[in-house]
Amino acid sequence: MDEITQERMNLLIDLLNDANYRYYVLDDPTITDQEYDKYLRELQEIEAIHPEWKKEDSPTLHVGGEVIDSFEKVEHKIPMLSLGDVFNEAEIVSFLERIENAGFHPNYVCELKIDGLSVSLHYEKGKLITAATRGNGVVGEDITHNVKTIKSIPLRLKEDIDIEVRGEIYMSKKTLETLNKERIAHGEKPLQNTRNAAAGSIRQLDSKIAAKRNLDAFIYHLPNPLDYDIHTHHEALDFMKKLGFKTNPNNRIVHNIGEVMDYIHEKGQMRDKLDYDIDGIVIKVDSIDQQMALGYTAKTPRWAIAYKFPAQEVLTKLKDIIFTVGRTGQITPNAILDPVIVMGSTISRATLHNEDYVKNKDLRIGDIVSIRKAGDVIPEVVEAKKERRDGTEKPFEMIEQCPICQTKLIKKEGQVDYYCPNAACPARHVESFIHFVSRPAMNIEGLGDRIMEDLYNFHFIHSIADIYQLYTKKDQLIKLEGYGEKSVEKLLDSIEKSKENSLERLLFGLGISHVGAEKAKVLASHFKTMDQLMRATKEELMALDDIGPIIAENVVAYFADPTNQDIIATLQAYGLNMKYLGTEIVLDENFAGKKFVLTGTLTKMTREKAKALIEQLGGKTVESVSKNTTAVIVGENPGSKYDKAKSLQIPIWSENEILEKVEKLN
């Protein structure tokens, strides 16, 4: 060891602090790990011999050693507000529109939302004085003794400045993996995830334990930038980085919703490749002056939001299992769940399909269950968390009678489903109403399953035609529990708008047996009007592509029924459109009868426009890639569908190829 002097100690402190800064902040190490360890041991020896020389910014504090009895309370001079959460593109658009409606057209800064623990750092004359948790936003807990062990958080800044900054303490995925291996080897329970691990580590009373957890931190917020003559958020990030703080390198200035969504898509795809967990994207108005003008609510700033990535799988409680009756009389068990957000949607109910499905999964009322969206659309109960049962759960029992009309259920030979054989069961009518107003059919917003059941049970509707007379009962609807004036007005507007739908939507909504959305479009586009379709013969129907004898018979039988004729006449009298308004189908040999998959972000047209063009040329769009796929149409940043297409040697098309085909036909 070199001569023991204060000058040598100061030199080692400067050398090691600079090494920490270059390694943890700049990601540009200048000395090896072995050299760092050698210098650190030398500094520790000097401080052990001369404890009176020890300085407040000594990197030996990163090793830990301070033990406290409890956490002291710290009052934030500037409240640490949380951000409002949004979960889909529509909510992001709404946020941006609110800002524009306030008269602003700002730039925004998009940042990764680090999944960790918020921290506030207070420095005086460049020295770290206090580190505190968010707490309730006004009062947090003093965690300075543990924060000093985090090597990416400087104990002394590059300027002797008074400042408060805020950021996120986190644990890397690699650190968690290593830590859990050690815990398992010692017979300890592994830590659940990086966020819980970081929070648990920072709340240790013994800082040596926190030091061993190898925590890290990103700094992302300067609460009072105008005090430093800083007028944009991105300038504040640069300023904090120059002072020695570690900021995230993925921040980006964006200008509109398209660039925001591109950022979200891009970072969502790279999420698994990061060495730390992120659970979303933060969107902030860049201009500090505009931030100040937009202001705050009681809990959140009006100039920033956090978009939360959709959770692939979440946990919730299975509160009950109820049974519904379909249009064919099929009995379906349904999970009633504590409401939970999955992939951007609030889920409170999920189908359990049939008795075998429930029994094979051993689902019980009261279970904690995992939920995901199958194909990113339909909520699915994955499994029961049996290890969390406490004995109060109730085993599933299949019912023997129809829940609506009490008719004894039957089970057809070779099938797993039970049926109510009563053709007059009232529940069948409700299901037909729900189908009529659904998104692929008449697309009447606000008429969900529960509301349709209410309207039927309260005798507001007895047939689908009654939906178009609900405006006459507006005052009665408003008085019902859960129905406000605005929601009723919105519902009635949606009903009125649905009258303008093209014929194929109405045909699908009528519920003609085996006539799905695609077949309805084939019929509507050929016959043009409801009158012509109603006069069509079986032979005329079978002459169409995709219309076989069963569908043809069903269509003829449906329109021959006087009851159905009366319904259609009533709907026409109420002002519903009875004509096909879609684009003529012009069969093209490159598309007709073929299947296409869309992936990535299309830049020259919307996804809906691309689907319409494919259908116009006689093709179909499907969601998944298989050996039967004709081609995969690729936009920017394509996903796994592109990779699968390459592996199956499926042709890859650009969106230009569709547009070129259309131009040739014009």
C-alpha cells in the first residue's frame, strides 16, 4: 500500500467516484474490476486506520454498514405526485386531445416506465443529504443509509449545487436471478420479481444487506427546473446527467400520436431484451412553461400520463360461476371475477365453456385464478392458484335444470355441452338481442350483455325492433339504477347511428342460422337490397361462391317465416337502411379465395382499409400464419408473424403491392 496520507485518500476517493460514474452512468469503464477492487480495499484500510479522515462522499459508503432502528419520516417540500394511468391507444389520444383543446401543440418526451421504487434525492452543495421514498406523496421514509450503497447514485455531484432530483430504484433481471439462486441454495424462498426485490432491499434496516443486493437507479425528474433556468424536460435530463446522475438512454422527443405509438410499439418489442423490467411508457409535455399552464389535479399532473403495457396474465378472484343459455339452448358456465385489467380491458367475466373444462382445471368458487386474453381478444381462465386456497372454496357443481325456465337439461350423445330443449325459453330471446347489437352486427355501443338483460327483464324490449323505440322511454331509463342522463343519451345516439349501417351488418344481426359475418357480406354485396334477397330462391343463393345448400335453405326458410317478415318490415319503418353500402367485389386472381395476414404498422393506409381492399379483390384476412396462408403483408416493425412466415417460406408482400393491384383495376 502507498504511504498513508489524506492526499492519497482523497486521490482514491476521486478515482473511485469517477470510475463509478463512468461505469454506471456513462457505461464507459476506464479501469478493470480488479483495479477497482484493489483501490477500494486500499481506501477501506486507510479509513479503518484514520476514521476521522472519512469523508461524506467516500465510495466505501456504497458497501453499506449503517444499521438503523427504524425509518424516519421525511416531508417532501414539493409533493411527489403519481401519474395517471392509461391502457390503450384511445386513452392516449384522449390525453393528447385534452392538451390540444387547452390551446397547446407541444412536443412530448417518451420515456420507459421503470418497474421499481420511486426515490427523491436531496443534495446540498453537491453532497447527498437525504434520500426518501414517495410514501403518500407528501411524507415519505428516509432511506438514505441504503441509497448510499447504490453505486449509480452519486454521493457528490460534479457541481457544488443545492438540488432535488427524483427517479426509480430498481434491480436488474440478472441480479434477481443470481440472488434467487443463492436464496434457494440456503433454503430461502425466492423473491417474486424485480420490483418486489428492489422494494424489499431498500427497506432493510441493515445497509450491508441492501449493498449485497446490487441495486441500480435511473433519475428522470427535476421538480423545479425553472430555478435553474431550464425550460424543457429534455434539457432537465441533460442537466442532471451532466451533474453525474444516470438517466435512461431510451428517452425520445416526439411530436404526434403516430410517433408516440411508434415508440410504444418499438419499446414493447425490445422489452424482453432489457436487463431491467419496464411496465409501460411515460408521456410528458416537454415544455416546462406549458406544464405549468396545464397544472395538476389533486393527485396527478395534467401534462403527463403513464401508458401501462397490457399484462399477458393477471390474478384475480373467482367470485362465482353462473350459467347462461345461448341462442341454440346451449348451457355455458361463466366465471364472475373481481374486475381486473387484462391487455388494456377491464375483465369481470370469462366463459368457462362447459362442465369438462371447469372440472379438468379444478376451478372452485373463491379461487384465486390467473386470467389472460386468448389471441389478445377473448378473456380466458388459465388456472386456479391451488397453493392459495384456504379451505373456504366451493367445488363446482353442474346444474340439472335450465337457469331461466327450469326445464331439465339434456346432453347430446358424443357432445360435452348441455342444452335446454325448450324452444320457447325466454333466455334464447335475450341472447339473440345481444347478438343483434354486438360489434360485428349492428355495433350499438352501450348495449352490453348486462344492460340487454336488464332491458329485457324490465320489459323495455320484447323484440329487436323494440331497441329502436327506446328513445320513447328515455325518462324511465334514466331513473334505473346505474343509468345516468349522459349514458342514456350516448346509448340512444348510438342506436340512431346504427340505422345507417350497411345491409350485411343487419343480415348478420338477424341471426340467420349459419350466416356469419362473411356470408352476410357475400349475400348483401350480390343482392344489393333486402327486398331482392328476400325474393331469392335456393338455386340463386347456391350459385354464389361460399353459399352451400344448408345456408341457402336456412336463408329461404328465414324469410318465408311471417314473423321474420314482420320484424324486417318494422325495422324498415323505423328507418333502418336496407341496402348494401359497401364496395363492389372485383375478383382478382392474386386475391380471390386466398388468405392473407397483416403484421406491423402500415404507413400508407389503416389496417381496416387494407382488409377492405383485400376483401374488395375477393380475398380474406386471417389472424394467424399457417401453411395455408397465401402471403403475409408487412408494415414497419413486424412481429412474430413475419418470422413465422419466413420459416414456412410464405411470400412476404409490402402494402405497396396491394395498392398497385387496386390501381391496375381502376
